[in-house]
Amino acid sequence: MAQSVIALVLVALTTSMAFPRDDQLLQQLFEEYLQNRNAIQGPIEDPSWPSREVSANIGPVSGVAAGPQGEVFLLHRADHQWTVGTFRENNTYSTPEKGPISTDAILKVDGAKGNKLDSLGANLFYLPHGLTFDHAGNLWVTDVALHQVMKIPAGSKQPDLVLGQKFIPGSDDTHFCKPTDVAVISNGDFFVSDGYCNSRIIKFAPDGTILKQWGTKTGRLHTLTDSELNTPHSLALVEERDMICVADRENLRVQCYNAGIKDSTKTGLFMITLIDVFRAGKPYAISYDPTAKVMYVAVDPNGNQDGARGYTLTLTEISWRSGAMQDRYKVCPMTSQCQRMAATSTSATSRHPGRQ
């Protein structure tokens, strides 16, 4: 980059001496430099991360979670695949007789160099989907084959809370149908996106008691309502705004609702759409950084004009006007200079947008 700048200066000086009144050419050269500089900024994939030891022993990655000390948790499916025949028409898992994933499905790695630090989860999961690391150090995993949600306490390798009936899909208060993700409030309440079949969001107390649920199956795309969801695929909690956001994948948008932290009677009330239909393509994963006040959205690069694998949404101000939520935020494709996301900041679906 330094050589390019020097070359530009030399060309500019030479040009100004030969054509002392041609400021237009100098401006053109400077604009070309800015254009090229912006083009190379943005996320840069590190092929050496994670380490070879981890890369050689990991299957399809379905979830990523960052810990407070720079550690990164990877959730993978080993040799288990999600194919056309994985589920029957009634959403039951077709091959439970194959048994669970026999190796550790959760790897804890060093965020800087990608070296393995620890692992857990052998013989717990069949087709894990979402991974969440909460404020207390607990790990939360959803499994679409089991139709269950599990909480693994800090320092443990076994769950102490399991919700849902093993291998039995359903839509009542004791069943899930391919749940996708979990988001946890600092008071211990948590949300589950459920999921591929039910298109609903459920809020639970720390002990697993249901507090509230909302969401209806999407009808026709052009008549979408705020409560309609079609594959709520990922969750992101914006606790300082009392807001839970949902990657409404098949509706091509991110919907945010009241989290009910300050007033439980408002839980599930619609607040704002962060990405409109057809704006960025299908959102596969969302993650919120409370320090930078930025929402990261991983998308299918084939679904937007930017060719972006993700976007950053800087939430600068949200206000009420005439009873309707108005939003002011800056949306940046991850291909541009406004992107500041590390490779491990969001779900691995940012690199594999076609993955379930």
C-alpha cells in the first residue's frame, strides 16, 4: 500500500510539472486511489485459522460463539449430514438408529491462532444447529433432529436443562419442531426460535417455564405482517434497547420485537424491521456487539447486488414517532470499508450461506 501511495504522489508531481494547470487529472488519480483502497478493505479470510489439528477433525460447522477471554466455540456435525432424506414428511428424523455424533461436537479454540483448548459434546447430538454462549458461561445448543434445546452449565460437559421431547416434533408447550437458536437475557430468561416448522419465538424463565410465545406461519410474501415468520433462523438480543431480533430467513428480513425485560406485558410486540424484504438476501445468522452498537448479519451473497456475504448495521438511534417505530441506522455491506467484523464474530453460515 505504501508503494502505491508513493507511486501515486510521483505520478501526480510529474503530471503537475508537465501540465501545471491540469488539476482534473490529479483529482482523477486521487479518486482512483481511493476506489482501489476501499476495494481491498473489509473482511479478510485467514486460511490458517483454525489450526490444522482442528481443521482436520471437524465436520460441517453450524454454529460459532465467542467467549469473554478471546476463546471461540465451534459447533460441528462431524460425519452427520443434512440431506434431502434426513427428515420424513412429518419432520421426524429418518435415521436415529445411526446413533449420535460419537466425537466431541463442540470445540473450544484460541481465538487468535485457532488452536484447540478443549472439547465436549460426544454422544449428545444428532444434528446440532445453533450455539450460544451466555453471560454466565453456559453453552446452549439446539438440535433439529432431536427437536430439543440443551443448556450445558459452565465447567460441565453434560446438560442440566433439556427442553423438548427426543425425536418427537410438535407445536405445543412441551415440543419443538427443528429449533434453530437461543438468546439469553442477563436475568436468566431466554428465547428460542422454533424454527423450521413452527415459525414462532418462545420466551422462557430460567427453569424452562414458558413466559410468552408469538409468531405465525407466513402466508403470501406480498401481504407479510410484522408477526409472520418463515424459518426464524437466528436470534440476537439487544438488551440495552429491550429488543430481541430474529433472522426471518425465508422472508428475507430481520425482525425485532420487544424483549419484555422492563415490562413483561410488552413481550413480543413488534418494534422494527432492520433489513427490508429483498434488501440483502436471506439472513442466515445475526449477532449483536453491544460495545460497538453493531448488528452483524450473515447473508447469501447470491441474494444481493453487493455480492456481500454479510452486512453491518450500526444502530445509532431508534425513536418513536406518531405511535410507529422509526429507525436510523447505517447499513454497510461486508465488502466495503465500513466493515470491521472479525472472521469469528458471527455464525459460520457467513462462509457457508447455503448450509442449514
